[in-house]
Amino acid sequence: MKISMTDIFGIRCIALSDGQRLHDMIIGELKDGKRVTLDFSGIKQFASPFFNLSIGQIMTEISEGEFRKLLSLENLDETGIFVVEQVISNASKYHADADYKKIVDEILDRQAKGEDEA
């Protein structure tokens, strides 16, 4: 399966809802062991929330090894690659380190409640 990101999302991959939509489009394929290619040709802007909801969430459902074997990213610039690698690293650490997970969960809970972190 090959997905043209511009066909689905236009020139921006930034919104949480779009990240969730991408996740929902490809997770079944990946869980079935099928290869997925995401073509970022024409994407002018992206943000980590998009990748957190799509790629970060996928990392909770399949191993990093399977993820790297099955998901290909094409035409993503150096900044995009850096953001994706950070999301992968953070997701891997989150799922492997209980203390880190607890800290992140507490911060996210406070943010969701509108509390100040300071």
C-alpha cells in the first residue's frame, strides 16, 4: 500500500486529528504484516503532534523492528526525518521505561486539566 500524503491531507501534516486518521488508515495493514509506504511529496509543513498520533501510537501496537521493516517514508526532508526519529525514540523509551512513562503521564494529565507545570 502506498499513500500520497498530499492526496489525503493537502500540503500540511500537523493536526492531531489527521495523525489519528493516518493511524487508523494503516494500522490494520501493518498488523497484518503488509508493507506501507507514505509519500510526503508536496508536503510543505508538518508538526510532531501529527507524528505522535500516527507513528507514536503505532509504536504501541507493533514492535519497533516490525515498524521499521514494514513502514517506509518517502520524500520526507531532513527536518521531517529528525522529527519522526524523535517520535520513535520517545515512544520506545515511553514503553520500555516505567519511570519515564509515569512522569510523562503525570505531565500530560496536568496539561489536560489545564494546570501549570511550574
